[in-house]
Amino acid sequence: MTLRAGPEYHNEERQSRKGERHMLSQKMQAAFNEQIRNEIASGYLYLAMSAYLESQNFGGAAHWMREQYKEELDHAAKLFKHVTDRSGRVVLEAIEKPPVEFGSLKEVFQAVLAHEQKVTGLINKLYETALAEKDYPAQIELQWFIKEQVEEEKTVEDILAQIEACDGKPHLLLMIDHHLGKRGQ
């Protein structure tokens, strides 16, 4: 038995192991790259909302949005890792500048809910692509995101219900703002 230990052997072995993994199709890779962009853009939107809320003296809600920003970047990183773990290539695309004005606290969270519903649709579309491509590892990975979107929408719906229950009373809005500031603590 001959032992091969030169650099060419290690390269061959690495290529062999790489080929054994479930590689992404080009279609799935492009779809994952688009969702990575969407997650980063979501984070950027929430950071813009945080800046706006700070300017409106809603420091607690601004903190909540910064936490949401971090969460969206974590989602992008999770997708990034899935692509690279499967020998795919991540290609980052440009993101648009987010709005700078958002209206009342209620209008801000209405915009958050609408955005999360849009993201849910994008995740569902990505899952449909994984089904069509018979990409089972992607389907498993995306089940986490589907569950996460249910939680995201429910959380924002609950916050909106609390804001609506305030009926425009500033002292009650300040209490909600204070509560939002405790996220992540």
C-alpha cells in the first residue's frame, strides 16, 4: 500500500469530499443569494426605522428596531453559511436606500408588519424553488425560516394591538416604548 501525502493528493481528496456534498444548483444558488440580499436590506430598513424613532423620542422602539436589525443580519449569515457549506458561492448585490420618514409609532409598526409579510412571501417562494429543484437540504434549512416568519409576524401584530389599545394616549405609548426598550435584556 502506498501512502500519498503530496499537495496534489490533498487537493484530489478535497475535491472528492466536496463532490460528495449536496451541491446547490445554479437556480438555488441565485435564489439564496437574492434572499441574502433581502435579509440585509431588511436589516438596513430596520436600522433606518431605529434612526427615525430616535429622532421622535421613542428610544425603546428604536432599541427594538436595532435588535431587529441584528436579527436580520443573523438571518443573512445563516443563509450565507448554508450556501458556502454546500460549495456554493455567495455574491452580494446592492441594496436600496431605505426611507427616512415613517410617521407615527403605529404607522412604523404597520410598515414593519407589511414588510414581514413580504419577507414571508419571499421565504415561501424560496421554499417552492427548493421543492421544484428537489433540494432536500435547502427545504430543511428553510423550514426554520418559515417558522421564524410566523413568530416575526405574531410579535409585530401583538405590538400593533398594544399600540392601538392606547387610543392615542401619549402616556400609554410611552409605557409601550419603555417595554420595547427591554428587548434582548
